[in-house]
Amino acid sequence: LASPVFMSFNAWCQQTQALDEGIALYKAEKYEEAVSAFLKVREADPKSSTAAFFLGMAYKQLMDYEGAEGPLKDAVTLTPKIKEALIELIEVDLRLGKLEEAKEWIAVAEQEGIKPADTAFLKGLVFTQEGKNQEAAASFAKAKSLDPEIAQASDIQIALSHLRESELKGAKEAFESAITVDPQTDLAGFARQYLARVDEAISAQRPFHFTASLFGQY
């Protein structure tokens, strides 16, 4: 009896070591090597949700979203579930254009209260792709209220939602708000460029005023 137990324990130690090595490669940003390591771990232990999560994340870092989708699905369905994988899976489905799948996972995230701000932001992106600009703006506003760290990105998305509805005043206010959050970021620079165009468009809509002045000169 001792021999099989020892062999099982030894195999478990080897898998744990291989997983740790894969995680170290991932943290070192050696994503291709990490993928190879995690594939071996998953081959030895297909039920490891941790290996599935890191494999999906490594694929995601390589922008191989099709490769990332399957492991991330496993990470949120195997035991124990990796809650952090859910938001990553939603983003991957959005990048793959799988809106229905993304909406299903968003509903799960909302029900379980997983990262409400990120969930609201991603829901806004779904509404945007569906052409539901008012609903998108509302979701981005919710995300902004829940997490100040994504306020600037949310403001810009709100502004773009207003632009798509030709609501120039609302777009102007949202771009100005985005700049106020942190004027030094690239997002603020993006907002300034759009704000200048919005101001021009607003000026073009104003009635034309003509003033005549008569000067006498000797």
C-alpha cells in the first residue's frame, strides 16, 4: 500500500513543481515557454483549474484569443473555480466577436458579484457592439461610479457613445471630464483631440451672427 501512495505523492510533487515553473515563466513574460509548460501540466492533470487559468492567460498575452478561450472556460467551470478568469473570458469572447457568449458570462459575473466595475465596463462594450449607445453610456457610468481607477476610460467611452448618437453637448462634457481625471495620460491626449473636433462641430451648428461696423475717417 505504501508504494502506490508514495508514487502518487511523487507525481503530485512533480506536477506542482511543473506548475510553479510555468507560473515563473509567465511572470517573467516568457509566454511561449509558459504555454508549453502549462500544456504539459494540463496533459498530466486535466482537472487543474489553476493550470487552465494560467494557460489561458499566457495565450491571451500572446493575443491568441482562440487559444485562450478554451482554457479560460475550464478555469471558470472546474473545481475550484478561478473567479478572476471570468472577466478575462468575457474580454476574450468580446475580442472574438462572440457577443452572446460574452453576455452569458456577464450575467454569471453579475449574479456572483465578481468585479462589478469591470463587469459593467465590459457590458458597456457589448452594448456598444450591439449599437445600443444609450445603454452603453449607462453601463460605463456605472463602472465609473464603482471604480475611480477606470473613470477616465469610462468617460471616453461615454463620450463616444454620445457622439454616435450625435449628442455633441454630452460628448463634450464627457471628454472634459476624462481630461480632468488625469491630464497627463495618453487617454487625456486622445480626449483633447476629440474635444477640439466636437467644439468645431458645436460652433458650426450655431446661428451665424453678422456685425457691421462703420468707421469714419478724415
